[in-house]
Amino acid sequence: MRGVTLSQPNIPGFCMSSSLQSGELERVHLKAQPRNGNSSKGDGFLGFLVVGEWGRKGAFNPSRVAFQMGKIGEKLKIDFVVSTGDNFYDNGLNSQHDPAFLQSLQIQEPANPLVQRFVTFYLLGNHDYRGDAAAQSSPFLRQIDSRWFCLRSFIVNAELAEIIFVDNTPLVKSYFLNSDNHTYDWHGIIPRKRYITNLLKDVECALRESIAKWKIVVGHHAIRSIGFHSDTEELVNYLLPILKANNVDFYINGHDHCLQHISDTDSRIEFLTSGAGSKAWRGDMKKQRREGLRFFYDGHLFNCPNLMPTLPFMMLTAPFCILGMRGNPFFTHPCS
């Protein structure tokens, strides 16, 4: 077992370390620490923000999204942020020294300095694979900004929940057959079949062995979506059966530039899409296959899953907030 303590910003309530065992996904451990000198974060509550499709060097209003993220994050006392991928448009980073890294991250800070307090866990999206995909996992980027943490696939163990980040862009066959004049960086992925087989085996093993109260899987592409990209066939065929067999509670993704909440009709899984951190796709909604749909919004937004030992609730944040629990009605209230 190899373990290392990761440098990080001053995040109340958690210390962070990572470990890696051969043949397994790397694990990041978030351990409860005392808050304010005498209280503990180990209070049975876990909150985090989810945002995606945001890295456009300030274009399409990411600073306004960041303002609300800081505001809601402070109010809910969240623990971290999740990015569902497509971190840098249109073609990822060209190297670990690409100025786009700071140009996209620093645009958030003048809008709300509170976002500086939260470590963010990043996945790669299809646009990130159009650049130097490995650059986003470089330790050099954490030296520039200690909030940044990105690997292809990894596990965040947050005591109450285990969150498995799955690099599912390589599962989508069309990127290998029809690149639409785009160049993708498949270093470390080829041969694709072996990469996918090993990845799915690691995910299945991690879920099977998990004893966490809540099991959450995060990927860039959707399993269920009524947005522009719709369901992802490869994930429905290969990943979804693993999630169902291992009683996963939430699958969270980006890719479609909207926010959605869809309940699976034959399992406990709740499908959440959070993919409008900057450019949103207005009116782009599939009319068919709307069973299980609980919420859809096609503007700028992010969502806020909050977990307790007995019940989860979600705050889906756009111009307003939506609170909901499985089997209960939704309630709205202003975010201002």
C-alpha cells in the first residue's frame, strides 16, 4: 500500500490523504476533524456541490455560477465540490503549463472568494481528451492550485459515502470510430478493450466491497438523460448492470448542458445530470422516454447533494432551489 498526504487549502472539517494498491482505484480519504475547535464534522451530514461543462475562460457566465456556489456552499457548510468533466473548452489543456488552467479557475474568485475554500474533484470529459489528457492529472497543477484534484478514475471515501469517479469517455465507441475532425489523446487507453475491462472490474470490486451508507458513482456521460445527448448506450449495457447489482444510490454526470433528476423505474438509482456551469442549451430536450423524470432545467446551474444517515436531500440550484427526497414532494425557495 502506498500512501501520501495531499496538500490542500484550509478546508474546515476534513483532512485528506490518498492511497493506492496495485490493481485498484486510488482512494482519497476525507476524515472528519473538529470544527471551530470543539465541534466535529462527524455529525452524520455530508454536503457537496456538483458542476460541469464550465471551463471557458470566463465565457457564458461561469462567474455568476461561482457566486451562487460560494453562497450556497457557505450556507450548507459543504465539504467539497465535484466537477463532472469538460473542464477546459474546446480542446482540453495542451500541457500542464497551459495558461487556460488559471484563466478558467481564477475567473471564479472575484465573483465569490468563498469558492477558494473548497477542494474540487475533477473528472475528464470528452473535450478534455482532445488535449493532453494526462496534463490534468499532473501534480504540478496541485502546486499551482491546491484545490485541484484530478485522476482518470478514483474513489473518495467520505465516511458516510463512497463516491467512485469513473472515466467513462473511453467507453463511448463513437469517439474512436468518428472523431468529427477532432484529435483525441488516447495515451494509456489503447488497447481500449483491455482498459474498459479492467476499469469495469475495478468499479465492480470497489462497489461490492463498499460498506458505506451511500454509494455514489460519478461519470462524465449520462446513463439516463432526456437532454441533447440522451442515454449513452455503452453505459446502459456495461455500467448500469454493475450499479444495479451493487445497490448504488446515485449516478451523477455532466455532458448534457442542463440539470436533470430521473429516478430509475426498476432500481433504487437516482440519475442526476449537472452540466451547465457555463454554456446552457436552452430548449434542447427529448420528448420521448420521460418516465421517471422528476426535474429538468435548461439554464445555468449546479446541484447540491446532501446526505444524512437516514435520508438524502438535494438542492438543485438555478434561479431557485429545489429540495427533494425520494418518495416525497419537491419544495422550492429563492436562492437570493
